Amino acid sequence: MAVVDPDRVLGAWALADTGAYDAPRAARVAEKVGANLAVLGTLSRYRERRGTAWAVESPAAVAYEAALVHAPDGTLLAVDRFEYVQQALSENLLQLPRFVEGGGRWLTREELLDQALTRTAERLVRALGAPPARR
């Protein structure tokens, strides 16, 4: 799926400023940059870990909501939410796959966000009925 350059989107966003942060505004911005879809999101938690990759006082935490908007009519097509505070593997063995994916260490907030946004992008693409990208 092609993505519009972020600087171009920011410029169009400033021109479409109505004081609102909602699906209709996202749809107007998408149309201005020639896109038929927009992703609109809110980052509600973005806390960095205190400590190192091998020992922390406080783990990283990330929470957000992302919405997929159809530009021609402003319809909300899908919403994905993510909230996660990294835990020690000894506290929750069900987190083993995520622990291994993270390299068996305490992640930074940027690393958590990157992993989460990858999953969100895959979910939003599936919501459109498109096959997921191959890794």
C-alpha cells in the first residue's frame, strides 16, 4: 500500500485546520494529498523505561488508538487499540512470544511502539480485505 510523505500530510493538515481532530478532518486531508484512506490516531501513553535493556526500575509503556478513515465519505472503516506495559517474563509466561520477539530484554518505548504499529498496520490492511504483507 502506497503511503503519502509525512511532510506533505502535515502541510495539508495545517491548511485544513478547523480546530477538530476527527474523521471528517482526516478525510479532507486525505483528499488534499490524493489518498483514498487516512489513519487517524491518538497516543495516550508513551513512557520510557527507567533502567537498561537488562534491568529496569520501571518498564516502558505505550497506549494508542488508531482509526482507518475512508476519505470520500469520512466513514470509519476500522479501529485498533493498543495498550501495553512490558512485564518480566517471570511475572507472565504467556508473554513468551513477545519476550522472544523483543530479543529477551527490556524494550524502549520506541521499540514497543514500532512493534505495535506493525501489528496495527497489518490489522487495518486485513480490515480492508487485502492480504497481509510478506516479511
